[in-house]
Amino acid sequence: MAERFTVTTPIYYPNDRLHIGHAYTTVAADALARYHRLREEEVFFVTGTDEHGQKIEERAQKAGTTPIAYVDEIVSDIRDLWQLLQISYDDFIRTTEPRHERVVQEIFRKLEASGDIYLSQYEGWYCTPCESFWVEGKLVDGNCPSCGGPVARLNEESYFFRLSRYAEPLLQHIDSHPDFIQPTSRRNEMISFIRQGLEDISVSRTSFRWGIPLPQDPRHIAYVWIDALTNYITACGYLQDEQRFARFWPADVHLVGKEIVRFHAIIWPAILLALGLPLPRVVYGHGWLLLGEQKMSKSRGNVIDPRQLVQRYGRDAVRYYLLREVPFGADGNYTEEALILRTNVDLANDLGNLLSRTTAMIERFTGGIVPKPSGDSVLRPVAVEAVRKATQSLDRLQVSDAVVAVFELVRRANKYIEEAAPWQLNRSGDARLNDVLYDLAESLRITAVVLKPFLVDAPHAIYRQLGLDSADAARLRDTAWGGLPPGTRVQRGEPIFPRIDAESIVASSAPADAAPETPQISIDDFSRLDLRVGTILSASKVKGADRLLELTVDLGEGEPRTVVSGIAEHYQPQALLGSQVVIVANLQPAKIRGIVSHGMILAGKTESGLQIVSPREALPPGTKIK
Ligand code: MSP
């Protein structure tokens, strides 16, 4: 067993707020880091930000501020996002930090000394949004081949890195290290790319100032890729702390999106070869999250904000969806419906119910005490196999497969409840009851441990409800069967994943007979509701949703509010115009079928129909209901 593990994410451009595509890579890297910690290895997990370049210089200028002030703000927002998602990075590197500037300058000195860089003329076309240079022949209809946008002619003096020198050594390395570039499809792409021959690449610029000046020629700024890629060795201690560097470099996995595999699998290893440093063990290029058919990206503006999703569904639901939904390596479509479905089916139904049923039965049948088993265990081999498959998948970087493997145990345990029917064993006083209950509780405990790489709250909640201390200290070795001491008193609690009602914003979706179970609330609880009278100004059907109407409602606020309501089966849109309604005005906004709804309309539902609640006499819009 390796005793240390280094994993990296790309360093992100702080030119805009990050979206769920960035969260995707980062959560996957976090899962790997947490997994290796679970294996009791010493882990170094690094992420960070790629802060130099013309684009940021321009953005800052437009915003009327300095580049550093501009990126500072976004970087702090990025850190908040990682905090929200509980990303357990060990280092956050910013390319503007002095430790990195020193390393980049020293690298340029070394590359010059070894004859790996030389001064020449750069001629080509530059695409600012992509920060990419293109030779004439690569343009598509005179535009950038990557984003299709306009490009500008450039002719400037530049330092070049002798990439051409390294085509052969790279091919040899790839050949003798079959795991170096993954998945195999990307490996094949890279091999054929290198076989076409590698040209030297431009590594400095004189056309902008926001970057690291070359020590030998400060008119030149280090061009983005050398500046960016070298972050990995700076973070590991290169030229700062030899011992640490020897310990954490080479990285075990550079996790990147597929569009930057070329930089990581060709340019970066060539730089490392030139510096005489070992190459990373694996460059893994995962697929893209798509929205519709398109890559989600800031420049296209079709992005989903992970913060909103976390707020709405919780961080474990978002982490789970990202790790589970798309086979790791492939592209996959993002939809909120799929996120809700995953949460409801896997987390609420399968996992959540297993826990609540198990703890409820232990309470009812054995006085809340985990019983001592006496016979054979049915679930033990299932648990052993789930752990084996999950760890094997994670060792092969097949993250989604690992999650699937864990849930095989969860599903089997649920099925076992039906098969073994503990309530019958209890009725007939059958001693096998103890075996069944122990099996279920112990399977849950093991599930909690193997879920630790993926979920950050649920494992602890499961441990707590089983009556154990926090799952913090649990390690992979604790997945050995029998770790749950008989005699433990379970602590039944709230459902760990409440079911999401996809149209929870719609009052009428509450079942009519919910009233008897509703707990009493205090007047303070009631006063937290902001109920107001509103007048409906417009109403129209929501495309593709039979039950939904989109309403605009005057609440006396000036700007009318948009509210999506599940009343379409009961009211014609035009019949509602001018009607008064009562609105929960301080409900968190929620996106329903792509429309953001800012409130909820009150209605009563019976078997014979639905009635919206209206004041008996008209009241001024905005009147508070108390
Ligand atoms: N700064 C460079 C990387 C330098 S690494 C030495 C960069 N930054 S970026 O902000 O554009 O982030 C790109 C990375 O974000 C992708 O490689 C991928 O990891 C992630 N993703 C961005 N959009 C994505 C999707 N739509 N889907 C999946 N991952 C995506 O490139």
C-alpha cells in the first residue's frame, strides 16, 4: 500500500464565479483525497487559482480596479464555495503568491541554462476568451476553432520552449506507462497528436503586463501555461522544501477536464523532463457536464450555480449527484430533475429508509438495543463484496462505479428486510430476529464508513443514529464485519434525507389529509411566515407542465412577483386575472421548470377540487395577513 497520495485539480481562472462544472472536478478530487485518508495514507490534495493573463487584466480594467483586487474577491468567493461543499484541500495555491513567482522565475532560469528556451518571433492569431494562440491553418472561417469567436493578429517577440525535443521521450514514456493518460480514449488521442509532430511553443508575452516577468528579460511575461502548470510543483515544495517535495512529488493523479488533457499530458511532462523531474503518475481527463447538448461554460453563459443547489437540496445531495450520475470519464447531461430523482431514490428512499426502518425496528423489538447475533450473517458477504468493489473502483479512478458498489449493499439490505420480515420473527419469538437486526445495523455502519469519501454529513448522521460516536475516526479497516458492539443503544433521529417534493413550492401538492400529523407550533413559529395579499396581474400555462401556471402578482412592492403555482388543472389563466390571493412572501425562491418562483399561493384541496384562498373583500396589495 502506497503510504502517500497527491491529487490535484486544475487551478481555476478567477475571472467569474465558478459553476457546477468546476465543482464536478473538485468534488471528484475531494472524493479521491478522502478515500486515501480513509486508507490511512498521507494525502496532499491541492487546488487553487490561475490568476494571471490578459483576460483578467482586461476584466479588472473594465471593472475599474486592479487585477489583484479583482481576483482577490473572486478567490474568496471560490474558497467559500469549497467550504460549502466541504472540499478537504490541504493547500490552495494562487499563482500570484510570491512562493510561486519565485519558482516560475527559477524555472525560466533553468530552462534557459539547459537550452530549452530561446528567443524568436511569434506570429499567429490570438483568442482572448480562450487565451489561445492559433496558427493560420487552424482557424475556422477566420475564427477561433475552439469558441468560434473573433481572433486578433499578433506578431511579437517571444521566448519559445523546445517542445519538439520531447516528442520521442514522451511517446516512450506513454508506451512504458500504460496508466499515464486515462481513460484510454484520451491516451490514444494524445499518442496520435504527438505522432503528428510537436512544434515548439511560445511561452512568453510582451503584449500585457499582468503576469510574472522573466528574470533574464523582464520585458517578457511568462505566458499562461508555464505559469499555470508549474503550480503543482510549487505547491509540493519545489525549490522551497526538498524533503516535502520528495515526499509529495510526483503527483499520483492530476484530475482535469478533457479539454486540457493536452496541456497536462504533453506540455507539462515535457517541461518536467526538461527540468529533470519525475512525471506525474496519472493524468485523468474526465468528461464534461453538459446543459442541453452544450458544454456548460462561463463564456457561453449557460451555467448552473452550485451554491443555489446546495441551499436547496443540501451538500450531500449535490456531491452525490455529481459523483454518481455520470459514468466518470464520459460527458453527461445536467438536469435538476435528475438531481431530485437521485436524491429521492438513492438517498431518501434507499439509504434514508434503511436507516429509519432499522432503528425503528431495533427500538420496537429489542428495546433500542443492538442485539447480539448468534447465527450466520446473510449480509456479511454482501458487505465484504461492496467494500471490495468500491475500493477497487476508486483505485482505478472509477468514481461513479464505486458509489454504485456501495449502494448495492444498501439495496440488498432493504430487500433483506422484506425477505426476513423481522416483524414476523418478533411475533413468533424467533431467535433469528437478533441476527437480522444486527445484520441490518452493521451493514449500515459499514455503509457509513465507505460513504465517507463521497458524503460529508450522512456518515456522521448514520453513526449517531446507530448510537456510535462521530464517524470522524472511522477508517477503511473499520469496514471489517463486527465493528458495531452489541448492546449499543440506537438514537433514532430525523430522516437523514427528507424526500424532495419537486413541486414543493406548490401549496396544493400537500396531501389533503396531512393535518392530523402536523405538529403544533408556537406563535413565534407562525410569525416567521410572511403572508401577504396579492393581486394577480397575469397568468399563463407553463409549457410541458400540465399542473403549473406562471403568475405575476402585485404585492404592492412596485415590481410584481413571478410565482409558479400548481393550480392549472383547476383554473383557466384568464379567469384569475384581477383575483386576490394570499402569498407566502418570504419563501426561498425556487426554480420550477426553469422559472424562478418567488413565493407560494395558498389554496385548499379536497376530493372535489381546489380553491385558492382570497380575502372576502378586496384588500390593498401587500396587506399582511396575521
Ligand atoms: N486555468 C486553467 C487550468 C490550468 S491547470 C494548470 C483552466 N481553468 S478553468 O477555470 O477554465 O477550469 C477548467 C476546468 O474546470 C476543466 O478542466 C474542468 O476540470 C472544469 N470544468 C469547467 N467546465 C466544466 C464542465 N462543463 N464540465 C466538467 N468540468 C468542467 O482551464
